Amino acid sequence: MTGDDNARYGSDFEVLSALTEWSSQGDRCALVTVAKTWGSSPRPAGSLLAIRQRDGLMVGSVSGGCVEADLVERYTSGQLADCPTTVDYGADPDSATRLGLPCGARLELVVEEPAAETLHPALEAIAAGRLIQRRVCLNSGDAQIHPVDGAAVFSCTDSILSKQFGPQWRLLIVGVGQIADYVARIAMTLDFRVSMCDPRSDFDTALPTIELSRQMPDDLIRDLGQQQRTAVLALAHDPKVDDLAIIAALEAEFFFVGALGSRRNAAERRERLRSLGIDDQQIARLRAPVGIDIGSHTPPEIAVAIAADLIVTRHRVEAGQ
């Protein structure tokens, strides 16, 4: 796989690609998963790290740099030879301080040495835009692939670690401009694959790497797949453009549909939607004015508020709520 594939498909794909490449070269390697967290954990449960045994090369992260060096030392020196195994960081306050974990933070990690063939279905699912669930028996190390059954994106019990793999979280921004560019920059750091749509030829983005469509937004939205992992954000400031996008999005199953504007504009938009036949249950899904109320005024501040709204909603989806 290429670097472009990793950028397109996200961090999980990058970690699994590294593991399969190393394994194909005859290297011994470990897949480390954040199983549980307490306190101000730097990385959420389900985060992945790949380690190559012969030289300690790493891809991914489980703590943002706090415990990785210690973990690599333990794995490369053979201290974690009996896989799958559980490693607990932060249960001892002294070790937490030594490793630089945030105050009160604690991580429980699962370390396994998966066969490359058990990772191929996850890579294929991510690339093909399908959702699958990989379940690992923590007693035997046996890994199996199952169809997604509506359970939470990630869970870990005393005996089973379960993680969903599939298409990257996506954000479609309708309407380009300064706020859209700031939102796109932040969303990309949050592992969203970002694209934009604006049929107005005199509007353009300052981000050359962003995929920009000139289609009418409703046509583009109706062709989008994996709606349950896609957010649609209307930022055009033009009701003729925004409303087309919102109507198409509310008729589907996107996990997030948001629109920029004042409370007055949002109320007027809801009345327009009702007049166009959109029912109240669909309208209730619209997040407008979009963004968490942090008193934002400038474009960067508005973008932060919108990103926070996306994060909260995505976490609810990941938790199966």
C-alpha cells in the first residue's frame, strides 16, 4: 500500500498495513490496542500501535508518546513474549509520574502478535468501504471476522476484544470559504476524510489537497455511500445551495447534518424545510446553528466549535448510543 492509501483510509489502515508488510518480510511484530482508559487518557480506547520486534520501529500511537518507549523496550527485549497479554500503565502513581501520563491517567493495553492473514479482511473492508468486526479471544489469541451487528465500535471484556474496521469517517462540506477551510484543517487532524462541494464557480478553497466537486450538492449527497460514518455540513451562506444539501442529507442516514447560521436563520430554515415536505422527525436531526456554544466569533473559533460538535456526535456513535 502507498502513503496516499494511508492518508485516504486513515490511521487504522496505516497500522495494519505496516503489520502486514513487516510480516510478509518475515519480521515478528505486535499489534497493541488501547483496551481501557481511566482519567485524562491521551488516546481513546481502540487506538492502535504496531511495533516491529527487531528494531522497535513503530506506527500509530497508544498514548501520544508517554508509554511507547517503555512498551517497545519490553517487547523487543522479550518481556511480552506470551501474547496476547495485557499491560497496565498508571495503576501505580509512581510509574505514571515517571512515564509522564497526565494526572490520574491509566491505560490498559492488549498486546497480540496477529498472523498477517487475519488482518487482510480488515484492510480489505477499509479499502472497500465495508464495515466488519474483528474479535480476538484474549485467552487463545484466536481472531475472527464477523459482520457488524450494531454493537459499539469498540469493546473489551476479560475474554474478548472487539473492534470495528471499515471506511474512514468522512466530512462533506457544502460551500467553500474561510470557515470551511478552517473546519477542513481541523477535521483532517481528527482523522476525517474531508471533501467539499460548491456549484458556484467563483468560490474556491485555499486548500489544494482537498477534493472539490462542482456538482449540485443534492446529487452528490444522494450518491454518497457509508452514510453512518459521514457528516454533511452546510456552510454556503446561500439558502439555494444549503437547503438542497440539507434536504438530501436529512432524507438519508448521515450521522451528522449541520448548518451554519444564526438562531433566527435556523428557525427560518426549519420553516422552509417544513414547507418543502420535510417532516418534523427529520428536521429534528438538523444541528442548526451548528457548533458547540463557546462564544465563538472569528472563523477559526467557529471552526473549533463545529469540530467540537462533530467530536461529541461521533463519540456517541462509536459508543453505540
